[in-house]
Amino acid sequence: MELSTEHRQVADMARRFADDLIRPEAERLDREETFAGDIYRAMGENGLFGITVPESLGGAGLDCLAYSIVMEELSRGYASIADQCGLVELVTTLLVQHGSPAQQDRWIAPLVRAEKRAAYCITEAGAGSDVSGIKTTAVKQGSGWRLNGAKLWIHNAPVADVAFVLARTDPAAGKRGMSIFVVDCSLAGVSRGPKEHKLGQRSSQVGELNFENVELGADALLGTEGRGFHMMMSVLEKGRVGIASLAVGILQAALDASVEQAKIRKQFGQAIAEFQAIQFMLADMAKDTEAARLLVRSAAGKIDAKTDATAAASMAKCFAGDAAVLHTGHAIQIFGGSGYIRGYEVERLYRDAKITQIYEGTNQIQRMIIARELLSKGVPA
């Protein structure tokens, strides 16, 4: 797919940012498991948050294709950093589409400028892929609400200033009885569990957020009461494009490192790049990276055209995530024993890739969505 001049400029800017600020810090951030505060602030200063937020609300005013490009380039530097871009994109999309003017004024600009950090709170101990299983509740209290519950494995939970929380407001109504609340994390009754220690993307902070009799004003409700499930689901196509783009960035980083290593590393008196087995491994890595990128950009194009992107987004996320796990493993094989040692980029890429098969809907869920769309609507054009 040929990119426009504007999209090439976006790619160049994000690539320079990744090369100059992210890549030099990736190994340290992974080793120390620390939140990249300086890089986070620099992303805000350089317009790398709120890519599709209208300029009138403080965003870049670009399209989903631009967002996917930014996610790929940032992830080529370090996937944990790209995760932050994706998180801000999801919550600001909710605010743009459903927020009141007061909510937009209060939260969008600080999030886009990296003055505030957000958490996107769906998952619970008994509700991962099955969102309908959530137990967090918000009960009307006077003109406001009282929030109780616990959210698990939430990105940014240890560092968040604001949480977008899916809760039951009518337990008898199933999916139609859920609502979203914008919760200031400094409120009484909001507490955080310990930071989780993860296999990969270790700089991205994950933990619990607990809500015990948190009193919320009427203005905390985002959008329409009872439409929270549908609102959360409405942004998942963009979310899946974002994670697919992140996986493509991991793939590209693995391919770059593997090609360089194959030229340098020698066995039996010659560079391993001269062995057909290695050439085939590199060829498969290159073709799947390009295929994943084209699937991502096709899905982003459908979102931008406001056509049905359900199957396309699931295909992109599923294929890119599976390819990232497969080929980062091949990258370690190309590096040999050194690729298995902590501190080498390909070892980190292998660990970072695995979560792309799990979050924003497992790849098993993506296959179910693709099959459902295929059987109900036929083969996509």
C-alpha cells in the first residue's frame, strides 16, 4: 500500500523518535521494569498521543492509518512504549465519541499532553475474554453513584491518574446493564494492588485497581447509562488494529536484527546468511512481516472509510500476533545461544510478542469473530 506524503512524514517522525529516545533505553526499562516517565512526557510534547483526536480538542487530527503507523514505529523501538500510545488512543476515542463537553475539557488535553495517565478497566478475576462476567457495580446514590469492585491486570493501574471503569448499573439487564465511569484515582476508596511482574513488556505497568464505596458525581458517567458494554466494544476494532501494529513493530525489529546477525555470525568458516536454511527463515520472516503490515493497513483503511472493519481488524490482530511469536522465536534461533541470554534484543522481543496473542481479545476469540463474520456475511471483499 502506497502511503501519502503526510503518512510518510508521520512514519519518519515516529521512527526518529523511536531510534533517538526509545531504543537506547529499551534494555534498561525492561530490566528495571520501570515506567518510562521521561519518554512518556516527550511523547506528549511531540504529538504522539491522541493521533485521531480532532485538533479542536487538542489531538493530531489524523486518521486510523496514521495511528497504526505510529504504533508500529514506536513498537519497533519498544512495545511497552507503544502500549502507552494505544491506551491513550482508546480512552480519548471514548471521550471524543461519548464524552460531555465538560468531560472532554477536563480530560482530553491533559491525556494528550501526557500530564495525566489513564487506565482502561474491563478485566476482572472472572471476566477476561467474557466481559459479560464482570461483577463491579455502580449503584445510584442521590444524584451520583457509589462504585464497588476490583479490576485485575489493568495497564497503568500502578501509575494512573484517571480510570475508565466498566461497571454494572443494572444487574438484571445483562450486557445492556453496564455503564462506563470516568474515575479520578485520587478519590477516597480507590486503591491499587501491587505491580505485577510480567514475562514481557515489563516497563508497561500492570496491576489491580480496587474501588470500595467510591462516591462519584453524576458527571462521572460517560455517555448513556446502560450502553457501556457497547461503547467499550465499539473502540475494540481500533484497539485491535493498534495491537496488530504493535506486533508488526516487533516483527520488523526481529527481522532487522536477524538480517544483521546472519551477515555477521560465522559457522563452518562462513556467514550463516549463506546457508539456505537461514535464508528461508529470513524469507518467511520478511513475507509474514509484510503480510501483517498490509492486513493492518487494510483494516485501518476500513475504519477510516467507516465501513465494516470487524473481520479485517480481527484478521490483522490474529495474524500479526501469531507471526510475532513465531518469528521472534526464529530470531533467537538465528542468534544461537546468545539470543537466549537476557540483554539481547531478540530475547526481549520474544517475551514482548507473547501478549499480542492475548490482550484486546485472545487470538482464539479473533478466530471465532472471523468465522462468525464469514458464516453470516460471506467472504470479505
